[in-house]
Amino acid sequence: MTIRFLAMLACMVWSLAAQAQPVSDRLLPASDFAPPDVPLVPDEEVSGTLHLFAGPARFFEVYTNAFDMDIEVLRIAEVPPLTIDILQDAVRVIPVQRGPIRGMHPHWEWIVQPGATWRDGDGRTWLSLPVALAERNANCVHNGLLKLELSAENVRADLQIASETCAYFQFDMRTALDGAYTARVVDDSAAIVEADRRERAARLPERPISDLDFAARLGAEDQVPAGALSLKGVVLDGVHYVSRCPTRAGPYPFCSELVIPSYSWAKSIFGGVAAMRLERLYPGSVERSIADYVGACEGWGWGDVSVADALNMATGHYNDRRHELDEGSELMSRFFLSETHGQKIEIACRGFEKRAEPGSRFVYRTADSYIAGIAMTGILRSETEDARADVQRDILQPMWDALDLSALMFVPRRTYDESAMPFSGWGMYLTRADLARVAQFLHRGGTIDGESYLDPGMLSQAMQRANPPHGLRAATEDQRYRYGFWAWDAGQSLDCDEDLWVPLMSGYGGLVAAFLPGERLYYHVSDAGTHRWANSARAIHEYHHLCEVSP
């Protein structure tokens, strides 16, 4: 029986399953989806294609719907079908397709992360996978767990969603999904397993954050409201201190694989880092004119606006200079909701008047980050004489490969048209281990095995080294913004004798990652709409003095 034929039967199976399955009125403990403490290796190797049919939620409870999304029209309480190849490494199960898996559902796309397989006392093979339902054309993720018994004839999977990193839409879901598993040899399985092993081996050493005397003060409720925290962590002296990943059903059993949305961290990790690499390869790139490489901007006042200006949110184009008024406007909502490059770039280039000289005024707007990414694509294609050159594939991915980052980092959000342009300023996904290694890479000057990958001048300014502050005044007098990175003067808060400009990444809803002096990192991922972290910095400072430490 082929996968295509199974898919044709999806609606019939859905209807029958709806009649056969009892409705669950509660969540199960997350621990019910975890493998045994000492899992037994299955008798037969797990290698093949898993297909799950679409199905309705049996239990669905909404807690937050700030934008009044239409649950019925968008079919939010329906789970899309899933077809994915999986393979086994001991008791670890590795999905071949990573990042958002596109389909026909109007709202959801699956993300599947590495999980576990085991054999029970009766010889049956079980599979547990950390999964997420990711919003189409957006960055919200709703993290869940999938557990099933594999058999040659049919599959019955239990899916539960009980956490998210999404400020505007939050819910619990549980359902049963029917499907099939076809055992077969997966192409390139040895290379996939080897890449997964390298990624895990490259992770920084991890210890529980509770080992720190000041752990309770990090990301505490005075900074992150109760129930909003997805995870938090600190890197100190090369050790990654990690928290549990709380959910409404208890601690997430695959915390190291939890899918973190980047939101505007991508302005730093994608836009900023890609620009630094492009400048390293082709000096003078970031000073080139936007209009020369972005056709939609030509003739609309972008001739004297550089790529650097766009990265710095200083294009001089805006409708309202007050902080985030443009970003929260109806026009920007249309920009975010547009699915094609043509729609997005027209709004970005032509929707905001030119009101100031480029480089003179900071006005935060994600559309400028998108323009910068499109311009960088044009520059790269011009320099390489390759009309299909891609910033992710040709600029960023070689670095991510060299750093042995997870496969999540290779699949940023793209437009839903033939051009498939990456979003640049949002739309990435990563794990906590990815974040720690990217921070380490930036702290050490953008080098890998002694080779410099990034333009040193740009990186130095973004990381607030050598005579800070660098960048224009941002939201407040003690904030700056440079090449997609924020900076905050923590000197007064920490009672330092002088200013202490701390570079950081900030993301929608409550994402904070601060690059502290001494190659240290503090981060938390949350979704209550707050970005407070000064008390966490003070807690770290009391045990690891920050004021006079070399950055």
C-alpha cells in the first residue's frame, strides 16, 4: 500500500477515527511520553517512512487568542498529515526532514526533532518524538510530544501539545492519529547519523542550572511572569547551565531538543552575521546601495540607503518615528501576513515615506531587515555570477556546518513562491545548544579553528568592543542598535564605576540573550511580552564580577 494511496484514504480514516476514539478531557503527564530510564534497543532496526493521517483534536482548550484568529476557518483544531523518514542510532531516533515541513494545511506545519525508540517487555517497538506545530508563514511554535507503537500494518499515535513560545496564541491539545509505517533503507542514513553524532559531541558541557547558588534569581517571576517561561540558561567558564523546560503537563522530557523560535534573534544571527560574512568575503558590500540590488526599491528614495543602514534600522524611511509604532501598524501586519516575495518587498520598499537622512535616526521595523536580506542576496549573486546563490545555503550554512549546529539552523522561514526568499529578520528555529555555540562563536571573534569568518570591524561594533557605545540611540538613552544587535548600558544597574555596554539579542514576546563580559551568556525564552533581565544580570554579577572583565 503506497503512501499516496494512504493519503487518499485520510478523510475516511479521520471520520471513522472520530467515531471510534473516546474524547479525552485532560492532558496526560508529559512523563508518559518519555522513554524508560534504561530503554532496551528494539529487536528490529527502526528505518523507514512514518505517515500519520490528518485528524481533529479530541481535546482542545484555548487560553490566549489575542488576534482573534478564526479557529474554524484556519482549521486550527485540526492536525495536518505527516510523512517523514526516520532512522535509528542505538535508542535515538533521527528524523530526516528537519525544520518546518510544508503542506496544504492553512495554518500548521510540523517540526519533528530527534527522539527515542525502545522495546518493551512484550517485544513491541515504541517511538517517542518531540514535535511542534509551527504556524505557517510565522514564527510561533507550539511544542508537543508524539508517542506510538510501530507495527507492519498500522500505527496509532498519541499527540499532545501543552506548551509554546507564542505570545498571542496559546492552547492545549490532545488527539489520536492513525497512520502507517513502512520499513525500508533510508537514503544517506550513515551520513545523517554521523552529522547527528557530531552535533551532539560539539555541544558545550551541560549541568543543571540548579547547581548555581543564584539559580532561583535567574528569569524569576519579577522578570518572567509565571507560566510564560519556555527555558533559560547561563554559560559560565565554558559550561552550559540549563533549566528544565516547563509545560502545563510537567517538565518536557526532550528539553535539549525543544524547538526555539528565533523571532528577531534572526536579525542578529541571520541578518547581522550574514552581512559580516559577506563583508569579509567581498569588502565594501554593506556600503552598497539598496536600490542597486532591490528592484522594487528603485525610484522610491532608496538610492542613498546602504545595506548597513537597513541592518541598523536607520534607512530614513518611516511613517511614525515613535518606538515600534511602524512595527505594530496595519501596514506591517500586511507585510507579515503576505506569503510571496513580491507582496512583502512592495510593502517594505514603498509603504514608508522617506523622512530623514540615512544613518541619522533609528526606527525599528522588520521590513528593513527583509530588504537588507534581499540586497545581500543580490550582492552575492552579482559577486559569484550565480543567479541562484542563496544567503542561507552559501553564506550561513557553511559556518553552521563548521560549528556542527543542529539541522534546525539550516531551515529558516522562506516566502511561499518560486523565489523562496529567506525572511532575514525573523523565522529561524534553533535549540538551546545552538544558541550557546553561536554565542561562543561571536565571543571569540567569529573564528572557527583559528580562521576568521566575519568582518572584524563590524563584529567589534556589534559586540560593543573598542570604544563603545556603537550604533544609534535606540528605544531609550541607555540602548544602542548596531548590525542587528542591541546593546544596553548595564553599568549603573550593576554599580560599575564606568559604563558597561552589553550586546544582546532580543526577540518578540520575551526572548533575551545577553553576551556578558568574560565570554559569558545569559538567556531566557518566554512569551509574556516582557524583556526584563536586569535582576538576572545582577545575580550573575554578584558571583562573577562583570564590571572590569574584558569583553
